[in-house]
Amino acid sequence: MDKLGVKTFFFAISDYSRFSILAALMEKDLSVNEIADAVETEQSNVSHHLACLLNCGFVDVRREGKMRIYSLKDEARPIVGSIIKHIQKYNSEIIACDIANKEYISRVIK
Amino acid sequence: MDKLGVKTFFFAISDYSRFSILAALMEKDLSVNEIADAVETEQSNVSHHLACLLNCGFVDVRREGKMRIYSLKDEARPIVGSIIKHIQKYNSEIIACDIANKEYISRVIK
DNA sequence: ATAATATATGAATGGCTAATCATATTTATA
DNA sequence: TATAAATATGATTAGCCATTCATATATTAT
């Protein structure tokens, strides 16, 4: 397994904001501000994330008037789809992980 | 989409060491020290990761003599498998992301 | 050409957490 | 039961990076 590939893949997709952007783009193409609304964060932050997702080959851009419209790449669709499907299916099991939610935190925070 | 579910899922699976552990367990069940060898990190670190993966429902344990043998849960198999498959297939595109590899770093580090 | 809208970029910071070191616990064997 | 082997747990630290604020650039309309 290629370490750089694995790390880069997860770097790009595993941030909640970035994954939410991809999930939002599963539905339809969106402008930056539409994404900011959908994901409930600042425009500036969305732009930073989009630059990453663009570089990582997850999305495409086109211009429409004064807006830049982002779309999910076809190759990214199955990944995002399958992950969403899995999380929906195993949500309760996943949530039951108290390390990610409490233990680790409390171990660190004390 | 459930925010906690998404975050927890990625928290658990997106760390390189933890994902490597899951990948190693795709092949065969392993003891803690065998995992440490396979993943090339310290035993203590592996134990920390295993505690997380166990809590998150990715792996099971059983005792054999003085060793604890970890195995990949059946439900986790398709996820790990599909992600490995994807990374192998799109490795070059993913690696081409210069944000994850250089730009972001240089932006931050200056 | 100027103003307004949309988006991108730069710099700084604080929180999160993987790795490490040290130590405790558990099990097996002599 | 004392020792060794295997694993787990605790505490600390240093680095990564998402977010924020401030500002720059680009496009359209007046």
C-alpha cells in the first residue's frame, strides 16, 4: 500500500467540512456561497477546502457569470456514496465508540 | 447526515496507522506484537490504536495463551476493502494533490 | 471607470491527537 | 509464587491543520 496515497486520500476526505461539501455536491452542483450555506461555515473556509478538493481530484469547477460552480467528479461519486451508505447503516455501532467521543479526550484533557 | 457518526467514522479509520492495522487484519488475524511488526510502530502505540478500533466496532479480540489475537469484524471488511481498492485505482490522481502534500503545508509553515 | 458581488488568498492561532516514554496489569511457565 | 512475556494504560509533548479575520482579485452592471 502506498503510504502517500493513503494519507493524501484520507487527508482530503476525512475532514468533516470537506466530506460535507462532497456530500452536498452529490445532490447537485453548487456555487461557493451555496456550499457555505449548505455546510454552515464561512465562505473563506469553504474556498480553502475547495482548493484542496480540487487539487485532490474530487471536484471540478466551471464559471457561470460571476459565480464559480463546483461539481463532484464522476470518479468520486462511488466513494462518497459508499461511505455515506456505510455510515448510515452502521451509525449506531460507530457512535458507540466512546474512545473517539469521550475516553481519548478525557485521557488528554484529564 | 449524522455529524457525530461521520466524525467518529473518520476519526477511527482515517489515521494512517489505524488504517494500516485494518489493512493488515484483512489478510489474517494477528497478535498485538505481530501488528506492531506489520505496521512498524511501537507496541504501546498499537495498543492505543487497537483500543480505539475495538471501541469503534472495527475489530474483535480473543485470547490465545498469553496473546490477544485481533481480527477484523465482518462488517468492516467491505469498507476497508473498497477503500483499498479505490486508493489503488486512483493513486496517481490522489497523489497529484499538491495541497495535501505541499501547498497547505507551505501555506501554514510559510 | 466605479461600485458591488463573488471568490480566493494570506497570516495567525488554538485545539486536537499520534507518538513516545514510563509504568501497570495480566497470563503463563518454572 | 516469582519471573518473564504480552499487552494495556497514563502522562506528556510536539506537530498538524481547521478555522477565523483581513485583504486581494475577478467579474458584472451601472
